[in-house]
Amino acid sequence: MTATSADYTADLQLFIAGEWRGGEGRDARPVVDPATAGTIAELPVATAADLDEALAAAARGWPAWRAKTPDERGALMHKVAGLIRERVDHIATLLTLEQGKPIAQARGEVLSAAGLFDYFAEQGKRIEGRVVQRPAGERAMVLKQPVGPVAAFSPWNFPVNLMAKKIAPALAAGCVVIAKAPEETPGCTGALMRCIADAGIPGDAAQLVYGNPDMISRHLLGSPVIRKVSFTGSTAVGKHLMKLAADHVQRITMELGGHAPVLIFDDCDLEATLDRVVAQKFRNAGQVCVSPTRFYVQAGIYDAFVRGFAERTKRVRVGHGLDPDTQMGPLANARRAPALQAMIADATARGARVIAGGEAMGKGYFFQPTALADVPIEAEAMVNEPFGPMALMRPFDTEEEAIEQANRLPYGLAAFAFTENGRRINRVADGIESGMVGINSFVISAHDLPFGGVKQSGFGSESGPEGLDGYLVTKAVHIC
């Protein structure tokens, strides 16, 4: 299904207190197609009055949603999942138009969101406490209860999946949610909220706003109605939200930036490893918080790895995301290309070699798949995440040196290693400071496993039972 202009505009609305609200009396901001750099629509932005209504609705709606049984909540969430699957082509097309990723990747993201609603629909039925032994006539219990209204902030790189990753566990736990979705991708996130509303989730249990991010965050977190904040985005913005949340001691889950190292040992299957790493590096044009970026390659295979990586990188097909042959679409916004070019200039000035790509290309926000070799650790790109289609390579000699380099930065979201040595696998998995480690695999995101980082990559987990725990408080009850 192809989205028409009318289809697209219909999804660009706020959803507050069960009511879809358009641009009447509200400011608007442009929505841009990154493949053309042209404006495709205008998005209405929330006013302070809109946010006050959303907060009041959340306060009213929480007791009723919390009172529903896990089976009742789960049944509605399964309906959401079913509607997402029915509308997958429509939502995926909107996602590609707004964000640029290839349509196959967009469909995969939308289906993953459906899976999240199904998973948490069942996981919500497994919220359990415990009874502690006491003398006869006394009881002590531990209860798990919903924390309350949630403010959820999700980014533009995986707008559908990451919004679902916050809303689904919150609803399953018995919380209500005000979602602040990304202004760059309002069509696909609006379409997701329509699935939630059409499934019968009450309009005061799940709401959707767009607008000025700083104004919205200050307004929502400045209210005592909000009991929990969940954020995915940059470390700088995460630190800002943590400071805001401190005023009302709101609980927080922070999934922040990373700079994922990849350790390539000389006993790996080199050709198979190259096939995997190149495909993964340029997924979503490298705009992935867990994208493999810093490639540390053992000296004995370094030259062969560099050659193989360059050859494969030059074969990556770049184009419009709606073209089924496209392997990499454009960058999502105009900010990324200048930032990447500045990092490339800095790295080459320090001695790095560009072995593939390195330039902006064509109309829109397209950028060549890029690889640099011999990148010194002092280069800007080796310190700050490029968040784009750029791979950085340098050699290492020993396992200890590789682990030291992997842990060098203050980030610890994801890390990867490729080796066939079983004992080394255990040492690397133990030694790397990261919330997630993939060994001979990049598949580290699953509905039933925790997703989150350490150090300045944040704290708390999303997905898995641990993701549900983030929306629950623990209460001890003593009965005499």
C-alpha cells in the first residue's frame, strides 16, 4: 500500500484525552522527506494548554486502567498487535517517507513493534510478589504495583519500535502514558497511536504529543502527576532530563548514546565476519545507537579486513527507501552530513585513510557509505559517536589491548566480538564494560531480553522482564 498525501496528513495530529487534534490555533513545524529535502507536510505542535489537558487526563485515567485485570489489559494489547500487523504496509511506508530507511527495514521495525505488544500483553500477567514467613498469626508480603503516569520520550531513528518499547510495558504494568514522539517522524508514530486507540485502549491511558522538546519536557516533568520518565536519545539530553526529574524525584529509565566497539580476532571466519559487519554497519545509514563503529582488528588479519571491508562498502546500494533494491537510504536530517564531513576531515588530518566513500551525494540527505582505516584514537570520530554510515578501523596486537580500547570511552551500550576461541569468548564477555555484548552476532535486541547500557550510556532496561520492572514499584506489607 502506498500512502497518499491525504493518508499522510491524517496521521499528523495530537491525541489528547481520547481526542485527535489538528492544527487549529496551534503553531506548526515542517516535516521533511530526507530523500528530497522537501517539505511534505506541516505538523501541529502542542501548546501548554494541550499538555495541561493531557496531564489531567492521565491523572483521571490511571485509577481505571490500573484497576483492570492483567487479562483485560493483555487482551486489548493483543488487539493493538493485530492492528499493527494489518496496517504494516501503510505504517512502514510512512516511516520510510519520513526517516528514509529502506522499506524492508521499515516493515521489520513495524512488525517488531507488534511483537512488543504481544510479548508484554503476556508478561503483564506474570507480575508477582512474595509472602515471607512470619510467626503464627502474622504475615509479611512484597507487592509489585504500577508506578503511575509515565512521560515517554522516543527518538527518530527507530520511531515506531522505540515508542512501542515504552508504551507496551507501561500499559502492561498498569501505568498510563503520555508519549512525546519525534517531530521528524510524526506520521508513522501517529499511525501507531491510531492502532492503540482503535484497539480500545482508553484515550486517557495512552496519549500522544509533539512540539518543542524542551518546552514539553519541562512542562511534563514539572508536574507531580508524572511518576516515571523513560527516555531514549543522546547522553546530553538525558542528563538534562535527569536534572528535571530530580525536582519531583521521578523514576527514570535512560537509554542513551553509545559508540560500539567491535573486536575482530585473527581466529574468526574472516569472509563471513566481513559479510556480517558491513551489512550491519550501514543498516539505517548507521543511525543506530548500537551500530558497530570502532573496529579493532588483530594485526595479523588487519590488511585483509581493511581490503574486504572497502570492497563490500563500495557495493552497498544507496537510494530512495521505497526502492526495493535499496540497501541504504539517506540520513534522516540535514545536520548529519556536515558533522560526518567534519569528523572525516579531522581523522584524515591526524593520519587516517579514507578507503571508501566520504562524501555527501545527490539530492536530499544522502551520504556515501564510508570507511576509514588507521584511525588514531585521538580522532574526534573515535571519541564521539558519528551516528552515521562511517566505520573506523585500527589494528591491535593482544586481547588485553583490545579490551582496554573497547572500554576506553565513558559509554557502554553495546559491544561486539568475533572469535572462535571458546575461552576467549568468556573472557571478552566478562571484560567488556557494556550493557549488551554480541559474540559472533549483532542480534542483541529481543523482546524477551533486557536492552540498556552502563556508564554514560544510561541505566535501567527496556524489553524483557527487566523492562516491565521499570514501571513497577515495590511495596512491603506487614500484617500482625
